[in-house]
Amino acid sequence: MKAHKLARLALLTALALIIFIIELRIDIIPIPGAKLGLANIITVYAVYKYSAKETAMIVFARVLLGSIFGGNVSAIMYSMAGAVFCLTGMLLVKRIVPLKYIWLSSIIGAILHNTGQMIVAVIVMRSFAVLSIYPFLLITGCIAGAFTGLCAQFLINRNLDVKDNKNET
């Protein structure tokens, strides 16, 4: 991998971590485990701009470092399961969802992220009672997924505009 690309991936990872840490301090959704998932703007962007391997590097570094920096290493199982489900789903959806509809990919990723976390919660707690919040997580996840997807859509469109302007000069 070239140094320029590695530097871009490192910057995206750092940006995702910064967003993640800031979001930890924001508690506006009263449902346990529900978050806006703003760091996923970077993930959705990376899914459509970089290879699967490069995107996975960003996501896994963010999950590992985010758990350490956030002071909640025990949450790594939940975060990693959600990340694997989300990333796998978005990489598959990328094949059928065109660039102008990436917000749909983000919604599907949010649903899969919540599903991965709920599977871990059921296994860890050895109870299906935790599934009582799953419908609420799906609703908030779809709303947050749409928002993060639209933000990523804006970034990609803006990135394309910048490239087009460079080519015109």
C-alpha cells in the first residue's frame, strides 16, 4: 500500500474516532444501547470509496481504539459483532445499490449492526428478554442510518465535485 493511501486511511480512522468520542458525550436517545452512530458516516463513505480490505482496516481500528479510548473495553464484543454484520452487509449491498443511493446501504448497515449486537447480548445474558428493546433499536437505527447515509452521500458528492473542478482547470 502506498504511503499516500495509508495516510488517507489513517486520517479517516482518526476522524471516525474523534466523531465516536464526541458522540459518547452526547446522550440524546433514551433507549439503552441506541446511538446516532455518526462515526459510521466515515464507514459508509469508505465502503464506496475504498476496497473492502481498506474499509475493514478503518472499521476494526475504530472499534478497537474506540473501546479503549472510551474506557469500555467490555463493549468490544458488542461493537465488533455490530461492525462485522454492518460492514459485511454494506459491502454486499454496494454491489446492487448505486452510488447515488448509498443512504439505503447505510440503513441496511444500521439494521445489521443492531442485529449483530442483539445476538451478542442474547448470548452474553443468556436471555431473550433483551430482545424487548430490539424493535426500538431498529427504528432508531433506521433513522440514524438514513442520516449518516445522507451525510456520507453529501461527502461523496462533494468529493466528486472537487475532483471535477480540478479536471476542468
